[in-house]
Amino acid sequence: QVQLVESGGGLVQPGGSLRLSCAASGITTIRSDMGWYRQAPGKQRELVATITSGGSTTYADSVKARFTISRDNAKNTVYLQMNSLKPEDTGVYYCKADSFWKPAGYWGQGTQVTVSS
């Protein structure tokens, strides 16, 4: 069964950094388009960043130049490096994998990121 497990979330002060990891099993990241989403309390889930199987990346305007999505195919893991964090970045961050066999994709359980003084 496909599993996506996020880790690396926590509490950080404004201006700080966190590195989120998404460890995949049952699916290979090199063959999959991957994405990071986040959801703040009372708000809809929003797209943060994507990386295609070809290596192309996209970012939401709110995180561009601060966040970087990448993958380590040897470890079958996708990362989200978050720098210069702001309180507005607070939320639960989810990893998503697109799949030919499941059009809705696969989702991780989420990891909490809290940016606060």
C-alpha cells in the first residue's frame, strides 16, 4: 500500500527555518509528481509547492524565494525547505503524490508547523 509519512514540523520563531520530509513507500518519487499543501485553522487547504517527475518546480507566490521543494530519489523522499518563516506560514503541512492508478492522489497524515514568538 502507498504510504506518505511527513516529519520535521514543530514550533519555530519568525525568521527561522524548518525542513519537512515526506518519506514515500509503495510508490517511487522519481516517477511521481509531488506536492506540498498546507491548511490553517478555519481555512481551505492550499497548494504550497510542486515538483514534477521531470524535476520542474512551482511555488505559491506567498512562499516563492523562501521555500524550496526537492527530492532525494535514493531515499525515495521529498523535502520542503522553509526559510524566513512568517506567522502566516502556520498550519498543517501535507505531502501529496499523484498516481496513474489513483487520480485523487495519495496523501500523508500531515505535520504541524507553528511560527510564533
